Amino acid sequence: MAWLKDDYSQVIVARDARDYMWVMARTPTIAQADYDALLARVKALGYPMDKVRKVPQQARQ
């Protein structure tokens, strides 16, 4: 784990090899300001930002 929000609602899971990383949240969407802050953390970790892909999520029914 590379970063965990204090309330456990968001996390960045990252590999030292910098070939995979995941931004995850307990909700199906993340506020844009929070997402931008998460991506800034990912960039600071040294990940190539051109490889980042956002995958749309759906809430469970």
C-alpha cells in the first residue's frame, strides 16, 4: 500500500516496480478534487501518468 486516507475511504495500492497501481475507494465515484489529489500522489510516486486509466464503476444493487 502506498497511501491510505485516515478514514479508510480511499487508498493507493502500488508496486515498487512501477508497472501497476490502483486507486480505490469505498464509493463508486470519487469527487474530482479528491481524484486529482490522488493522481498527484501517484505522480509523486514516480508512475507514468500517460499510462493511468480511469475505469468507470457502478454501485451494487
